[in-house]
Amino acid sequence: MDYRYLGRSGLKVSALTMGTMTFGGSAQVGHTEQADANRQIDLCLDAGINLIDTANVYNAGVSEEMVGAALAENGRRERALIATKVRFKMGDGPNEIGLSRHHIIAQCKASLRRLKTDVIDLYQVHEWDGMTPIEETMEALDTLVRHGHVRYIGCSNYSGWHIMKALQAAGARHGERFVSQQIHYTLHSREAEFELVPISQDQGLGILVWSPLAGGLLSGKYRRDGGPESGRHVGGFREPPVNDWNKLYDIVDVIVSIAEAHGVSGAQVALAWTLGRPGVTSVVIGGRSEAQFKDNLAAADLVLSAQDRARLDAVSRPPLPYPYWHQTFTANDRLGPADADLLTPYVEDFKRG
């Protein structure tokens, strides 16, 4: 297992992170019982995964409780870092939602109880809250770090300007800043390359990728001629939205072709591509079964050739929105490192005519 620094922090995390949204879940997202959760956690820890990701909203706190119960046994807590999240509705009261000081601190205490731990290694704000001043949110997170309840803080599902506003608010008061962001970034959904990946590279944030198989769409099981009888998208799951099914199937065709050449699953190919993208620190994997976890774990050892990556890049590359297409034409003589990672493939196309 490869270990990478989480942003500008001194914390090293495994290239694969264990996701736990199915813990205590539903038929739609997958339902993992406690005994199976224990086995899956052992499987991941034995493979070298050291980061387990959950959220207070996953199954109304049940996921956190199951993670806490599993880690409380057999010395598992000493082998694992815990990441959880706060933002979404956790009760009927008017203040049981959002990123106010009240909600953040109350929910951190509740998460600590459910997780059976004294400290959360990475506490992430799960989504933007446009009704709470960012200064209040960042001050509350800073308080949790200073009091020893949280070690590091991160964000998830923020836009570029949200992140920069948060970093500025933290810097203005010399408070704790985000060390990471958790984003959706796949062969099917490459929008993050326009703002979120460059910001991470420029500002020193680690990138954790959630749902790297697009809810199973990139596993190779969903094809033009049909799909599995069960799964998230069979039940109408809408993350991520698919605006162009033909484009998706074109991507899947290339994934399957490369997978067959390597003798591996399509899921491993999609995961390996994401693991090799600029700025990516760790990819969050999950599974409805132990077999799925084992298959996903093998992606850490899959080496894609330059030709493999070129084929995947080409079939999935999105068109450039403004101002990036303009920069490709007129600023390609002075590209910084983060600019170059995004624009160089397009510049090469432009110069070829």
C-alpha cells in the first residue's frame, strides 16, 4: 500500500480509504451488518488501509456507531485513522442542521460518543452552508482542534470560491485551515479538474475522492446492452447524474477493453486511473460485499501503461469551458504547474490544429 501526505500536513494516509456508507444502510445503497463490517475493516487494515471514512448523516449515525464498535475491539483503533463529517440534518430542531458553531460542536461531541473515541483524526464539513458566516464555521472548527477533539479539518463538496473564502477566513485569524477536500472525481465526472484540483495543488490540500466508480457505473457491469439486476442505479440512485449515456458507455467500453487486456475487473481500471491523477491523495472505496472490497483493494497494485492512460484520458476528456479555452489559446507560454496539469493536453491539441 502506498502512503501519501494529506495536503501540507505531516499526516500520511493510505492511497485507498475505506468508505462506510453501507454500514447499517438500505437495499438501495447496500446494507452491511456489524459482523460483516468487522470483517471488512479487518480486510482493509490487513491490506494496509489506515483511513476509515464515515459521516454523522450516514444512516442517521448508525454508520458511526458501527465503526466505533468495530474499532473498539482487538486493537483496531490503534491501526486506524477516523474521518467523519458534519453539516446535514440530524434532528427536528431548527439548529440541528448546517455549519453554525452550535451545530458543529454539538455534532462533534455526538460523533465522538458514537465512534467511541476521544479524538477524530479528520473532521470534514460535508457541504457548503450559505446561511452561516464562514468565519463562524472556521472558528468553530479551530476550537475543536485547539481543545483536542479533532486533529485535522477538511471540507467536502465545496466549490472553488467556497474553498478560497474558507482558507482566507482561517488565515485572517491564524486559525486551522483545511488540509483536504473530499470530492467526486471520476472518468465520467471530470469537472473537478477545472477548479477543485488546481486549487488543491496551489493551496496544498489533499484530495480524497468519493464514489470513484460513480455508484458502480464505471465497474463495467453497466453496458449498452444491459446491466445488473441489483445495484444503486437499478433502484433509481441519482448520484452522479448522467447527462450523456452514450458518452458514459464509450468510457465503459474502453475500461472493459483495458481490463480484459490486464485480466482484471473494470472497477480496478477505473480506480487505478483515479489514483494516478495529479493531486489525488486517496480514493474512498466501498462495497456491498467482501468480494467487492477484495476486488477494489487490488486496484492499489494495478499499473496502467501510458497507452492505457492515454486511451482513458481521450475518451473521457471534457470540453473546456471559458476562460480555460481562452487561456489555452493565449496563455500557454506562461502556465504554472497547476495550470499545466489541466491545460497541457488541450494546448497540444490546439497546436496540432
